Amino acid sequence: MAKRLFIAIILLGLVVGGIVWFKYFRDGMIAQFMAGRVPPPVPVTAQTVEPVTWEPGIDAIGTAIAARGVDLAIEAAGIVRAISFEANDSVAEGAALVLIDDDSERAALSAAQASLGVALTDARRAQTLTERGVSAANTAETAEALVESARAQVAQVQTALDAKTSTAPFAGVIGIPRIEVGQYVPTGAIYATLEDLSRMRVDFTVPEQQLGALELGRPITVSTEVGDFRAEGRITGIEPQLDANSRLVSVRAEVNNTSGRLFPGQFLRVRVALPAEDGVIAVAQTAVISSLYGDSIYVVRPGEGGDALSVEQVFVTLGRRSGGLIEVMEGLSPGDQIVTSGQNRLSNGAKVVIDTSVDLSVTDGQSDG
């Protein structure tokens, strides 16, 4: 019995020892295989750093305002007899728009003209009698004064009559009428708007830090959020003081709107063009890696002795941005080849292979300042 137990213990020890030996043998073989295994190069896209012509600018949000636009108002109260326009009509300068009942003014004008005729007749008679010595000289003078008074009365009534007809102060597009025929309207009532859409003003604001870059006549470009409308113009006015609360300065520009696609009150994106700068190092923004330690870019380095390409993580100092570009002020030199995508699988010294199937040509050289 003891002999059998001893043999069983020996067999159990051999089995357990074999299992332990196999485990260590397997782990050693795996470690040996992994130590001799070279990871394949990581495919990345790359860009060669080249100096570009940088076109800086100031971006802002603006509002379109008609260069000439007014609310048309009634000059004299009364009953509306005629409306000579419809919504969105193009009207000429001086065109009659609204006629207010003017019967009483026309009657008063006829009476004033009749009084003027009588005064002129009396003045001629008095002048004739004075020349013949029949009447005193002051009689002719009094008659002449009555003529001037009658003329003034005619002019006054004519002015009141003219006020009954509202005319366009300038050529433009008129809006929706706000009155109806037969309606009584008081003096000063707004009956429509008139806008000259051939040229538009654009009001926008910029921070005080960029005030020094502004000047009268500097070109601007505006674009809308709807469609692909773009227009060019120039700065026509800069407010001489800043808003004390926002520290912004108000700027006004004027743009051409011959196409009529820009309307007052419309939201606009404004870009003020600044002088171009040559020799600026700018790269695709996708090449930059931001972290708590700073901004960095992977630079492709040639391998030694025919080895695969490797990458070096270089910390850089960044500057202005524009669309898909960002200015690199320090850290890169012209001719450096940098990684623009695939950085999430890279580490310093990693082997890479450049994927040439993606076109990374960069043509945008504008900036936002």
C-alpha cells in the first residue's frame, strides 16, 4: 500500500513538473519570437515644408445697410386718394407715390391766385395815377406791398398743395405699402420704405488690438451665409472712439451691389485684406498635435544604412491661422517633411512609410491676422 502511494506521488510530481516546464518553455519561446520581431512601418501622409505668400486679414461679422434708405412719411394729414406704387417697384427720383385729398388746397390756391390778379391790377392803376400826378406816391407803394403779400399767399398755398403729394426723394426700390386708399393718415405716418440697393454699406466691429491695421480705403470682401455671393468694397469710415464696454471699434465699408443680391439687414462675413507677407512657414493644421506639454509636429527623418524612415517629435511655436493652414514661427525649417495624418499610432522614433495616394497640396495662403 505504501509502495503504491509513493508511486502515485512520483507520477503526480512528474505531471505537475511537466506542466510547469511547458509553461516556462512556451513563455520563453514567445518572448524570443517577439524580441526578434520588427513592427511594420506605420503608413502616414506627409507634407514638405515650403515658404508661402501669407495674405493676412481681419475677419469680422457685419450687417448690410442700404447706402441710401429712408422711411417715407406723410407730410400733410388727410384722406388717401391714390397710391401710385406696388411693393418692390423700382421708382425714379421725383415720382409721385401717394396723393392725399387736396380739394381744399386747390380751392385756396385759386382764391389766392385771384387775389394776386386783383392786387396786380390795382398796383398798375396806382402806378399810372402816380405818374400822372393824380395820386400820391405812397399809394403806389401800398399797392405794390399788397402785390407782394398776395404772391406770398399763393406760394404758401402752393406749398400746402405740394405737401399733399408724396414723391420719391431718390431712385430706388420701394417696399410694401402700409396704407390704403380711403384711409385717413396723420402727418408723419410711415407709408413705405425706399432703398437704393445699387450700393450697400457694411457696418462691423473689430477688437482694439487690430485698430492699427485699419485705414480708410483698405479693401474688404464680404460674403453671405446663403449661396455663394461675394462682393468687394473699401472702408469708408472708422469710428474715432472705442466702445468702453466691449473695447471694439465700429467700422463702415461700402460695397457694390449691382446684382441686387444683397439686402439691408443681411448677415455678412467680412474680411479686411492686409498687405501680403512672403517667406512665411505655414503647414496643414492636421499636422499639429496639442497636449499639456505644448504643440508638436512629427518630422520625418531618413533611415541609416537603408533602414526605413522614422519620425522625430519636434515642439513648435505656432502663430496665425487661416482655413486649413497654421503659421509655424519656430521649430521647422524649409524642406522638412512632416506627418499630416496618422499621428495617433506614432511615437518618437517610430518607423513610417509615406502613403502617396493622398494629395496634400496646399494652395490656401490667406490668414485671419
